[in-house]
Amino acid sequence: MHDLCADLRAEYDALAALCETLTPGQWQHPSRFYGWTPWDEIAHLCFFDETGLLAATDADAFAANTRELMAQMAAGREASQIARERFGHLDGAGLLALWRARYAKLVHVLAARDPKDRLPWYGPTMSARSFATARLMETWAHGQDVYDVVAVRRTNSARLRHIAHLGVTTFGWTFVNRKLPVPEVAPWVELRAPDGSLWTWGEPSATDYVRGSAEDFCLVVTQRRNVRDTALEYAGAGATAWLPIAQCFAGPPADPPAPGVRVVAY
């Protein structure tokens, strides 16, 4: 867990460093992610890092918190609204300071857990390793929305491998979650890492594959870009059915943005 949690902390810190540069106007500027502002993005992360800390330290308290959250959502309130009300007394700087304290404690707690420990979450329990990977993925994904607001192209690192691996391993789940048949052949995935090296999953194939940059792939599986807005190359029934609906995050089926909706000129 040490190396994974070091990567998780680095992902958190990278986004926090960007947020330090935001002006008051930028904190409240709508993004292309459902109009969420950078303030909304950090409030969302802070909210679920808080509940994540409960999941990692006090399963009973997490269960009680979850019952309350589910009751509010059943009454028609969205998680984003609940987070806004919880942290609405804070400006951007105050929210950032609170979030930093929360994620630092969460990383510290997760680093002490056995990778195979089971933690409760919204749905099936998760291993501590999968839990930390999911927090890294969500931080990177919501961070992309903030980078898009300020039209800054981020410098990615080998931390993308965690997200890409999650994207590949949720191939089948993407279809099961939508109650669709899982394609018989999963594509070979070959991605170019930020340092130019290649990351691969599966057996090499000339007919069933996904090829391109790891960044493009991660943008697609986190639904921050439509696959048609990337330079990914793909072929085969499995890849063709998968990439337009790929979803590496938990929850009910979600649709990616339409082509062109989240394209940003850097």
C-alpha cells in the first residue's frame, strides 16, 4: 500500500497546487462537467474523502452516515447539493484547507491498512487497494474538470497507470452495469505512457485492440471526453461496443459527454 498511497497523495497534492492558483472568479466559474465549478469539484472530493475516512476507521459510523445520505438522495437531493450545503460556509481557500486536512488523514489511514482489507462503500465492499485506486481515479477525473476551467494542460505522470488499469479491468462491468451482454472478446489494450513507454493488457491482437495515449484512454473511461474527441485507435466488436460507454467508476450507468462538448483549447 505504501507506493499506491504515495501516488494517491501525489495526485491529491497536484490538484491542490492547481487550486491554490485559482482566483475567486475561477473558483465559481462553471466547468463543462454539468456546470460544476471548481468549488463544487473540491467540495465533492472533500465530502467523499470524509465518508471514505469513516469507511476506513469506523464501519458502524459509515453505515449510519450512508443511511442518512441514501435517505436524502431518495428524497430527491443530489450528492452535489448535499456537499454544497455541508461546505457552503467556506470560500475556495477555506474549502481547500479543509480538503487538504481530510485527504492527508485518509492517505495516512489507508497506508496502514493491509491491501486485502475489506472496506465498506456504496455497494459491495472494496479491498483497501481498490479503494485507494478509486480515490486516485476520482481525484484525477474531477481534477480534469478544474484544469479545463483554467484551460491548462496538465502534466501527467506514471500515476495514470492506476487509472488505466482500473479502466481495463472494468471492461466487463461496464456492460453488466447496463444489463448488456459482455462481448466474448476483450480487446488488447496498448497505451503510450507519459514517458513514452508502452503499457499493455491482454493478448496482442491485430483485430481486437485499443491503442493510443494513456491520457486519452483515461479521459474516456472516466467519461471526461467522448472517444471521438480523442486519438485512440480501436477495432473489433468488443472495443467498438465498449469505448462509447466505458465507465470505470461505481454507480448507476452514466453516459459520456457528446462529441465536442468537453473539448478544450489549451
